[in-house]
Amino acid sequence: MARQPGQAASLRRTDHRVLGQGIGLNTEDIRLVAVTRANRALVAALELAPEQRDFVAGNSESLEEAETDEDARPRAIMAGTRVVGFLMYDASDNEALVYRFMIDRAHQGKGYGKAALRALLDEIGNLGHIREVSICYEPENEAARHLYRAAGFVEQGIDEDGEMIAVLPMVDR
């Protein structure tokens, strides 16, 4: 059966399929899991592209920080059985603060960041007490700005460390 013009492109856009690479996952297969001894080395081994490395602290450093910060919630971003990213947040009082969010360089551009952000907001929403989510990022990180803005985050300004703070109210979710 012949494909209609644009059919393959539509499939890629709709399902975020990785055609020709044999992965075949769609973004619904993205989930967050706690970082454990079993997946810690895989999380630590994730890499950003060289031009992105100044945008976020290294995962090993973040995992060390999580060991001494009882409020930190480190999460591996999973695509099926593969670790494709890492995030970390803290959810105390009525606010959640997302202070690490990265997708490995080999897995960028597949919709995993958007799906992981959706999964994160679901996880935070299920806590029941969070009224607002804040996220910080380097102002030069246009990909982050676009992702967070598309999710409804509103930029509030630059913090004392020179990072952009964006906020999403959870009351409307």
C-alpha cells in the first residue's frame, strides 16, 4: 500500500518514533524512576553536547549533592529500559523547585524532554500539596526556555546566580 505524501513525517511528529534506529519508543514510554545503586552509574554516565555543558551541573555532582540533601528527589528519565536523562527537584512546603533537568546528547530531539517534563509535573501534582513549580535555567539555553514556556512556565527574572527563574502555578492543573 502506497503512503500518502507527508504520512511518514506525520508519524514521526505524532509518535516521536525514532525511525531507522530500531528503538521504536514513543514518548508515552517515558517514565521517571528514583535513582538507585542499580541505575546510578548509568545516570552519572549521561552526557550533554559540548556546547550545553555550562547549562547544568554534572550528574555525578548532583547525585553527591542528593546524598546530603534530604529534600532532593533525584530521578532517572527512562525510555523503556534505557536511561536517557536525569532530573532533580525538591518539593517542600507548597513549592517544588526543579534544579536539574537534562536529556543525554544521544537522545535529544526525540520528544523525551517534553514527555519527561509532563511526567515530572504529574508526579509533583500527585503529591497533593504543591501550589507552584519553579524551574531555573541559564538564560542562554534557548531549548530550555522553549520547553518550559510551551509547558506554561512564565519567566520571573534572573536570580542571584544569574539563572532565569520560571514559575508554573499548579492550581489550574
